[in-house]
Amino acid sequence: MSEEHKKYLKKLKRKRIIVRALQIFALILFFGLWELFARLEVIDPFLTSSPSRVVKSIANLYESGILFKHLGATLLETVISFLLSTVIGTAIAIILWWNETARRVAEPYIVVLNALPKIALGPLIIIWAGAGKTAIIVMALLISVIITIISMLAGFMSVDKGKLQLLKSMRATKFQTLYKLVLPANIPTLISVLKINVGLSWVGTIMGEYLVSREGIGYLLVYGSQIFRLDLVMASTIMLCVLATAMYLAVAVAEKIIKKYF
């Protein structure tokens, strides 16, 4: 390795360290100013809470033994809906890529379903799936599965036409074309879909918990706002951010593993 290349790598490493340090500093500054302004009553602590009150609220949930119950319920629902939406959406996209007639028939309905506000289906979902975890998972699934279908299908249809013709001239079957060319070429698309579905699954789960849940972060948000416990609302919001970030980082780790082998 040349000296110039070593200097270049050191420069990149230094930049990464600076960026990470600035990110941490910005976070500390935000919470520090929030706490300071709340204590000085520059902002109304009843309406905005403060970091110390948020920590106290989380500690109270932990001491009462219900913290991990609520976190676990929301995390389980989100992970299930995330996995189901990715698998089901990708499977449907494969079917639509495989069968041109089915794709042409389904495309306008997919567009309509994507434009439909899913919260409007809430009452029907509750009636069909019951007022429980199933309804919440279905709500989250509906929000993310359509995006998965659209994104994956677009990726499948954008595969290089010359490569498709080459496999066709070699008498490759449809399955061989899918397995050898289409799926490997769409690994980046799948990664992007996974990252998108992280956010959509959390949105869908919280929306579902708003409607029917008796546990979970969404329930804490609704309960806290109803009794004007803004500390609980802010604590729930921060816990939601932490869990969503952790899930996104897990997808980022999976991305590195996938890229290593593909």
C-alpha cells in the first residue's frame, strides 16, 4: 500500500470520527438546551417536559414493572409486520414480474391501494381481525406491503434488457432467469426496501395501537395525552426513537452481511 493511499485512508477515518463527534455533540447540545430552557422556564415544562422528567417517567415505568411489557409488545408487532411485509411484498412482486397479464391487471389496483389512506380502513380491520395484536399487525402490514410490491417490481422490471435477451438466447427458463439474474441484480433494491419498511412498520404499528391496543408505546402515547401527562408522552416518543434507530441499525448490519456474500 502506497503512502498516498495510507494518507487518504487516514483522512477518510478522520472525517468519519469528526462527523460522529459532531453528531454526538449535537445530541448532547439539544438535550442540554432543552433541560436548561425548561428549568429557566423559557419554555413551559408542563407542555414540553424536560430530559430529567423524561428519565424520571421511564424510571417510574420500570419500577412499576410495565416498561418492558409495553416495549416488548410494540417491538414484537413491528418486527412481525416488517418481516411479513417484506416477504409477502417481494413474493407478489415476483408473481407480477413472472406473469405479464397478472401485472397489467393488478397495476391500477396497486396504485389505488397505495393512494388509499390506510387509517380509513381501521374500523374494518378491527371488525375483521378483532381488537388485538392481529389488527395492529394487519394495519402495519397494509401500510408497508404495497410500497414493497411497487419498489421490488420496479427493480425487477428495470433489469438490463441485454442480459435478459442473452439468457433467453441460451434457453434459460423463467426460474433460472429469476434466480441467476433478476434477484441478484435487485439486492440493492431489497436493501432500500428494508430500510423504508423499518419506518413504515413503526408508523403502522403505532397507528394500530392508537386504535385498539391496551399495551405498547402507542397506547402510552394516547394514555399520556388523555390525562395530560406530557412527561409520559415525551418519554414514549424518545423510547420509540431509540427502538426505531436500533432496528434501522440492525438492517444496516444485515446490509453489510448481504453485500459481503452477494
